[in-house]
Amino acid sequence: MGPITAIAIYLTIWWTVLFAVLPWGVQSHHEAGIDRGDGGDPAAPVDPKLKQKFLTTTWISALVFAAIWLVIQFGLVKLPSLPSGY
């Protein structure tokens, strides 16, 4: 696996994990009992904690990528090679 392929795989994993992590621990204004009288969405999160979620996403993605890298490096799953004529 080349470096460009590795980066592409890691970024794909990172975005997928981010969308799985985003709803963790979120409480909406409606659930918290906060009145959004100014016209705001009552389903908007009170405190989304994005920095914490980005860090969590990064280490989970690193673990998943490491597992995928090990599987590929030890040949447990062979990736097909593209013909060199294209």
C-alpha cells in the first residue's frame, strides 16, 4: 500500500467514524428543558463538544486503520492489482 492510498483509506475511515461519533453524549435544547424563544432549533445540541469528538474520532480511526494495514501487510486479504497499461 502506497502512501497516497494509505492517506485516502485513513481519511475515508476518519469521516465514517466521525459520523458514528457525532451523536454520542448529545443533549438537545428540548431535552435539557431550555427554551429557544429566539427561533432557534430546539433539536440543536446544547454543547456539541466537537474538539473531544474530533480527538475520539482520530484515535478510533487510527486503531481501525492499523488493523486494516496489518491485514493487508500480512496478506490475509489480497488487494487486486490494476493492469499497468492504463
